[in-house]
Amino acid sequence: MSKYIPGNQKHLTLNDRIYIENELAKGTTFKDIAAFLCKDPTTISKEVRSHRVSDWYHKGTFYNAKNFCIHRYHCKKTNACGKILLCGIKCTSCPTCNQTCKDFEKERCKRLDKAPYVCNGCSKKINHCTIAHKYRYDARFADRKYRELLSDSRAGINMTKRQLHQKDQIITPLIEQGQSPYQILTNHPELEMSVRSMYTYIDKGLFTARNIDLKRQPKFKPRKCHKTQIKDRTVFINRTYADFRSLDIQAHSFVEMDTVKSSRDSQRTLLTMIFTEEKLFLAFLLNRCTKGAVRAVFDRLEKRMGTFEFISVFENILTDRGSEFSDPNALETGINGIERTNIYYCDPMRSGQKGTLEQAHTLLRMVLPKGTSFEFLTQWDLNLIVNHINSTPRAILNGRTPYNVALETLGEDVLKAFQLKPIAPDEVNLTPKLIRFNH
């Protein structure tokens, strides 16, 4: 029955195991349980046998866990061990009976040798069952054992100790000769491992060679962990870069969006945008780098421009996966409940997919170098910087400025809504003095 059963390729969940436990108590067959869970009956059988729990019951003479012999009820043997000359106690009451008697046969319930393999749902009450060794199926215990096995099976390396030693005898001497892992694997394909695997094994200390023996490894710092990325992956459905590329936007302008962080002593952030065809650059000051602050900028622009003008200008927006953009529905929905734009996300660690904006950031950093605090920066200062950037001629625009190109395509009303104005060519200043001497 295998792969043609819907859901049969999925692992059992805790709810599935609870259902199995409850149905076993009712005496339901494996076939009926499997049909309800959309599984093969053998899957249920293996699950029960693999994760059943052994129970021991200590009771009286004939119900105790010390005597498992099937003959203990009618056996009249005494002194089967031969250790005591005059022993009047029956062997069935002796703790050493099962170990010394030659006629010992272990009592076992047939229910445990075939389906359901456990005592769940047995009509015989536990207090009246003479089998001392019992099995039961517990859903939570089974799920915990499954999780432990799943974790352990993925731990360690896929290699025996002997194979590791053989590879070490080849790899370590060559690394000491100054060869790189790529060079070693190219000349020794019999090692059958990737370059990444070799670096991992060396980093874990599985080979005699260490990281310090590599030529370039000690020079690199560990990569920083991005803690501000979007954690909810459902927001990327139909909003990935592949979905963006599938749009017919080759002949139309779209907007790239990002944020620029301040120095560590300030929580203020710049929300930046650029129109890819006109190269028109925009920047907005955010007091906090949050999704609410980004939405406030969108709402403010929509009020200035009007909903339908906003829709025509900001039809498609491409941005990165920062947590400040983690609520695309709020950005896409206007103040009147009308869909005003479409948000798409770049692939992880692929800032080059919005390269036009990254190049514009180099112009911004000429005025606000890295490490500059935005704490005392105002939106008027930011507008001044943006005006000087948009008044800089671009070779890709045949020597024209982004402001003049946007004036023709977007119109004067849109530029006024953005609070933009042109700067005379000889007055354009892209140095920190633009803001420093303005106050």
C-alpha cells in the first residue's frame, strides 16, 4: 500500500499515537486504525512492537514476578536445586526455581506474540492475569522514544572508525605540506567526501590536522548570526524572488526597499527606496526599526499621494527578509482596505538581487559614513541628502539626473508628495559637510 496512500509518507505525530493507544484499548484492529490514519497496517504494527513498554507486577505466590514457569500451579517438586538435604518447601515458592529446574518453561501470553502485541484492550483484568511480564503501549512514552531516536540517528558522522583512520593517513600529511582540502580531494577522489565535509571534520577535531594547520582558515572570523530575519516562513508564500521574476516587469519600473542601521548608540533607522528605472532615491527616518514604523511611512505616503496614485507608483516592491518587513499584509493593504502594492522578498543572503538600491547606499554613506549616529538627524536633513543624491547625473541615464527623469515619468505632483526638489549642479555636495555645516 505504500506511497499511494495519502499521508502515508509522513511520520506519526503525538496525536496519531494517542489515537492508536485509545483504539487499542477498544480492541480495534491494526487494519482499522491504519485506515483512519491513512497508513499501512504494517506501520501500525511496527510502531506498537517498537515502542511497547514492559510492565512487571509483584503479587502473591502465584502472581509474583519471581516465578515465570508455566508448571508452577501443579508442580510438586521440592529441593530441585539439591543444595539442601531436608527441604520441605515447594520449588514454586523458591526464588531460585526458574534458574535451577531442568523442566522450566517460561509462561508467555499468545497475545504478545501476535497482534496487538500488547495488553491494551485485554478482557482479562490486570489483577487476575497470571502473566507476570506484561507489555502495554503508551502514546507519550512512544513519542518521546521516537524523538530521541530521530535525534540520535542524525548525530555523528556517516563513517566507521577504521574508515576515518584511513582517510586521516592521507589527509593530514598533505595538509602539513600546505595543500588545501580542495586540492587534496581533486587528487584523491577515493576519499569520497566533499570539501565542506572535510572542513567540518577538521573543525570537529576528527582528523589529526587542525584548523591552525590550514593556510587560510585561521584568518576568517565566524559568520555573524542574523537575529533580525523573518521567522514565520508562511509570509514568503507567493512572495519569493522566483515569484517576482515570473512577473512581466521588464519594461516597467519597480521599487526596491531596505533599511540602513544607525550606530549602536541609537535605535533610529532609515527606510530607503529606489525606483529602478528612474534611479530616484527616497529615504525616511524611523524612530524604531519595527514593522509598525514601516507601515506608518506607507500610510503617510498614501495620504499625501492618494490611494490610486500610490497604487500606480508602488505597484511592486522588492525587499529583503528583515523582521521589519515581516507583515506584508499590513503593507499591501491601504488605509481604506484597498490593496495598494505587492511585496516580494529576495532570497536569503542575496542582497545583490536588489543591487540598484545597494549602489545607492554607497552615495548615502558618502554623507552618512558607517558608525554615524542618526539620533540627532531629522527628516528635513534626510530630505536634503536625498535631493543632492537625486541631483547627481548618472551614466546609466545618459548623464541625466534621477530627478529630471522622474519628473517626466512620475510627474511633478508625485515628486512634491515625496518632498523632493532639484539642486543646482555646482551646489551638489556628497560629503559629511552637507549635514555637519547645515546646523
